[in-house]
Amino acid sequence: MYAFAYHRPGTVRQAQSALHKHEDSKLLAGGQTLIPTMKQRLASPSALIDLGHVAGLAGIEKKGRNIVIGAMTRHADVASSAVVQEHLPALADLAAHIGDPAVRHRGTIGGSLANNDPSADYPAAALALGATIITNKRKIAADDYFQGMFTTALEEGEIITKVSFPMPSKAAYAKFPNPASRYAMVGVFVAKKGSDVRVAVTGASNDGVFRAAPLEAALHTKFNAKSLEGVSVDHTSFISDIHGSADYRGNLVTVMAKRAVLKAQGK
Amino acid sequence: MVSVSMTVNGKAVSAKIDPRTLLVQFLRENLLLTGTHVGCDTSQCGACVVHVDGLAVKSCTTLAVACDGSTVTTIEGLAHDGALHPMQEAFREHHGLQCGFCTPGMIMTAVDLVNRKGHTLDEHTIREELEGNICRCTGYHNIVKSVAAGAQAMAGHK
Ligand SMILES: Cc1cc2nc3c(=O)[nH]c(=O)nc-3n(C[C@H](O)[C@H](O)[C@H](O)COP(=O)(O)OP(=O)(O)OC[C@H]3O[C@@H](n4cnc5c(N)ncnc54)[C@H](O)[C@@H]3O)c2cc1C
Ligand code: FES
Ligand code: FES
């Protein structure tokens, strides 16, 4: 790891001015992505601005028809939250299967969404549920937020403070984890709200998380696993690596989508 | 240099450290608590698991300075008055270790698991929960047995 200065702001405003003041500085949330990256010298920020002591960034509340989760809320706390388990069980289930228990004790939802790893789980939930990413500057709709692998709409100095998830009528996430890393080889999040159906896919594409229009159309006609029979997504830009070819991942998308639909129907 | 203070195995400690210092380095090199191991140094193996404020974390993936004000427990903090902790005793009894390199992390993960999920643990749960801990010797079978037995034994402990 290269040397860096360490700052511990107590408020979002202080964090923002620290980011502004120190060129090439980075926010530190759970560190479960950033620290390994810095250890490999793939990142060398001049300063780390630790969000760990910023007041009011962690917590979960139900606000009307939305579940609002603070950026510094750990994966384990989303997984075990009674509010999330009751109103958005698909999200609790997703959080419970990120990495391993130690990673879940430190990793945060804000860090995961800011990082936008093409194989991360939360981006699929945010996109399928039509979440709103709330920052220190503005509110960003999930449809505008994810802009390709490791790329988001976040601007320099922008800090995610909360994420607001509208409550669906039915939702589920089905993940095919890479047996070694536990990241998704393919993960499909399906959400139904009224007659609107959204399907988001992570792990598969070189362009990061995306909405699967053909699957959405099929499920819109009838929300049933059978509707997905023979329906597939264009996989020309899919990831091909030692873990699986683009063809394989392409097939997995439909398989995981079917499983997610069955799960959403409680089957 | 930045200053950190924390409570490690019940003892207050303070030091001035380079902000780069990982929690595992601080424990092993500053405090000479070498029971916590570094297996991979890439967040995969779990040999470095300790408890920070009561929760299992990978100390190779945590900055010491981020633990300022925290309470840390390492494998050295489990035994009391010369008597092994029930989870340690269970690993010995059920041959849950061979070379022992992964064992401190396995035991700290297992104790955290019992704290969260109670004393009656089925094999599936134990295997899922040990996701982040790698053992190159045992084939896991006896580790799973040890954790189940240790979890039961912890019910009568404290
Ligand atoms: C062994 C292992 C297994 C894992 N498995 C999975 C898995 O199965 N699925 C999965 O989805 N993830 C997995 N992860 C990643 C994990 O979920 C990370 O915790 C997460 O991606 C990053 O969150 P963090 O809080 O640790 O962020 P950090 O590592 O602290 O930060 C990540 C990036 O986000 C920026 N950032 C952090 N917070 C904010 C904010 N509030 N506003 C703006 N920018 C911010 C940081 O500057 C940094 O660039 C795994 C990690 C490990 C080590
Ligand atoms: S040494 Fe920390 S996970 Fe392997
Ligand atoms: S006992 Fe040798 S690595 Fe587990």
C-alpha cells in the first residue's frame, strides 16, 4: 500500500470539504473493496476520508411506501433488519449472501453502489426495484445511475448518503455464485410492482448491471417462470473468462430469471 | 503518523502508527499477538479473523486506525485462567485442526456464528457460515463437527 493521510470527519459536510481539499483523496466506507485494491497498488489515494464516524449515515427506516437505507449500513444489518425482512425480504436475502460473514460485517450498501463492480449484488436490486440514490447533492434514479462497469453518475466529491427502495408487490433475487469468490457469475433480480415488471442482471455483462428488456416483456405478459421459456438476452457483450463463456452466462441469465420468478411467487 | 487507542483482549492500548497499518499488523507487530495469522493477505482465507466490537472481521482488510475506540478480541483473548474456551476445546477434542494455521480464524468465526445464531447449528448453516475461511489440511469435516460441538458447549459457558 502506498502512503496516505487519514481523515475522520464527523459530518457529511466535513467529509465533503475534506474530499475537496485533498486532491486525489477517496472515501473509505467498509474498506472491503478499497483496501484490497490499495494493497495491490491498483489505487493510491493521497488521503482517505473515513465515513465510519459520520453521524446519521447508517440506519434503516420505512418511509411511506419506501425502505430508506443509509449509505454506511453494513450488509449484515440489512440482512438481519426486521423492517427489510418484512417489507423487502428479497433485499434482506440478497444482503445475506454477499461474500462471507466477515465481509458482511464491514461492507456497506453505499460502498457497493459507488463501486459498481460488474459482479456485485446490490446494483441488481437497485436497478430492478427502481431505487433512488440520494447523495449530498441530488437524487439520482437507478436508471440514470449505473453507467457501465465501475462507472456511475457520481461526480467528483459526491457522497452517497442514502438509498431509497420503493416496495414492490413481488420480488426476488437469484444468484449463481462463482464457487471461489462468491461474487455473482450471474445474478438476476426480478421485481413486480402493479403491472410493471423490471428485471436486472449482474455478473454477466462487460457493461455492468443492465435491464433485460426481453425478459421484462415476457413477464409483463404473464408473471410466470414458464413465460421465460425460450426467451433470452443478447449476450454478445457478455463476460467470457476462465469461469464461464459468454454463451454459458447468456444461458444462465434465463435460468436464474426463472428461479427468481419462482422465488418471488413463494415457490 | 496518527494515534489510535483501542481495547484489545480487555487491555487498553494506544500507539502512534502509520495510517497504512492494517489491524492484523497492529496486533502482530505492535502488540506481539501473533495468534492471528495472515494466510492470503487478499481477503479470501479468514486466517486473520478477529472480533471488532463483537463482530467477526478480516483484520487484513481493516485499517487499525479505523478501529480507534473499538474493542477487539483475538484468539489470545478466548482462554481464561488457563482453561481453553469451549470452542477451542471442541476443536481439540474433535480433531478440528491439523497444521493449525487456519484455526485461530476458524475459531473466531465460529464464536461469532454462535453469538449470532445460537447453540444449535445444523451442518448446512455451519458450512455456509464458514464460507470465508479456508483450510488446506482438514477437508473441513472435523471443523464442522468441532463447531457444532463447541456451539453446544458454549451454552453452558460464561
Ligand atoms: C472476500 C470478499 C467477497 C465479496 N463478495 C461479494 C459478493 O458476493 N457480492 C458483492 O456484491 N460484493 C462482494 N464483495 C464486495 C463487498 O460487498 C464490498 O463491501 C463492497 O463492494 C464495497 O463496500 P465497502 O463499504 O466495503 O466500500 P469501500 O471498499 O470502503 O469503498 C468502495 C468504493 O466506494 C467509494 N465509496 C464508499 N462509500 C461511498 C459513499 N457513501 N459515497 C460515495 N462513494 C463511496 C470508495 O471511495 C471506494 O472507491 C466482496 C468482498 C470481499 C473482500
Ligand atoms: S489473511 Fe485475511 S483473509 Fe486471508
Ligand atoms: S489445519 Fe492446516 S490450514 Fe487448516
